Amino acid sequence: MSEKKAQLSTLENIDTGFYNHINETYDIYVDSNRGSLKVPVLWLSAERTFQIKNDRTFRDSVGKLKLPIITIERDTFEKDRSFKGGFQADLPTEATEGRQYKASPLMTQTRILQDKTRHYASSRSNKTHKGDKNFPDDKFKTISKKKIVQEVLKAPMPVYVKIMYKINLRAEYQQQINDMVTPFISRTGQVSQFVFENNGYRYEAFIDGAFNQTNNSDNLGEEERSFMTSINIKVLGYVMGDGKNDPLPSITTEENIVEVKISRERAVTQDEIPWLPKDNKYRSI
């Protein structure tokens, strides 16, 4: 059995995949006085909020926030067992080093090791047909008699979580808001659902049909004009392992046992040796 660390599905992996999907797959553009403009997408967090307030990249010379802009924020997440039904049933746990209990691993992939299987087949043919390794062995036509070496890949059992993301579309003009919100309405068709992936893991997202819009167009004061539409998206994700706090390997590979050999035990004296002449009845000491 071999063990190794690998990239598993984590909260960070889900966040990154969701951000990349909005930024690269949706790839939203609007018309501006500078022509067609790609709307920047920002991941909103406490650290990012501080950077926006102090980074001139997102503000003009007078400190005004540059619009249009799209911000993404992870709102809440919940460990929800109702999403996958029986697949999330409690599984037996096993004691492991460094931690009292760990969920039983999930078998994710099985493949035949051709080199090792071919070695056993060649060895059997060599014994059966007096040195001719390439002679076809009729006994190998029976599957039960074949010595097939398989490699089994195991990973931690996924735990499903429901994550709520909030997307805010901000712009100075109503037309820009219309251009930004239209892909979220029409691109998924009537189902309001899409799938995104990151590092080989796929996640399913559901767009809330209620889009909340606010603006200050009715305010005739001197404050800057702005329009904002909020979109809530629910993501069905899953977490595997304990991340940085997991002292155990992420992925394990195991090979099946194809042959068991038990050596013959002999007494030190008074034991005949089959390959010696009959007159030599005793093993030398």
C-alpha cells in the first residue's frame, strides 16, 4: 500500500472554482464611454474590503469606486444531509493513528496493472510449456484461474455542504446593470442551474429566481449615482478530509493479493529430501 498527499475537495477549492466560473465562464462585458469593457470580478472578504478602500486600482483620483464591478461573497454554509439521501448514510469508522476515528475511505478507481499481470501469466506459461513464455495457456481462458493484479485508489469519504454565495452587480447606469444581469437569467435556461469544476471536482449551483435591485436614482442629492442588483446562488459542494489538520494521507493505493505461498517446514533430522538420492536420507546439519 502506498500513501500520498493530493489535492482534495475543500472549501477553498469550491470558492476558487465558483469565482473562476463567474469571472471566466460568464465573462461579462458592458458598454462604456471607453467602448466594450470587461467587468472586473472581486472576491469580497474582510481583507479584500480593506484593499479596495486603500488600493488605487479600484478607485479613481478622487477616491470614488470605479464602476461597473462585480463582487462575490460567501454568505453562509451548512452541513446538509438531505441533499444526497442515502449516499450520506453513516458509515463504519476505524481507529487510526493521530486521530481516534476516521470515516471509512471511498473506493474511487480500480485498474489492472498490466506489467505485473503479464509477469504472472508469463511465469505460468513458462512452467507449463517448458520454457516457452509466449505459448498460449488454455488454462488462462478461465477467469477464475487468472492471476490479475489490480490497483485500488481510495480517498476520504465526501461530506456534503450547502454553501450560499451572494453576488452584487454594481454600475452607474441602468443599461449596464441590464447587460450584467441578463447572463444570469438567460444562460441557464428555465432550470436556473449550472455546474462548475475545479481541480477535477464538479459542483452544482442553483440561482435564486428573486433578484434584489436597489438604486439611488430618486435621490437628487450630490452623492454619486449607482445601481446594484444582488443575486443569491446556492452551491451543493462537498469536503474531503481535514485539510491542513489531517495528519493522515489523502490518497491511498492498494494492490490485491493474487497468490499466497506457504513454505514447507521440515525437521532438522530424519527428514527425506525429495531432490536428493534415496541413499541420502538425512538433511545435513
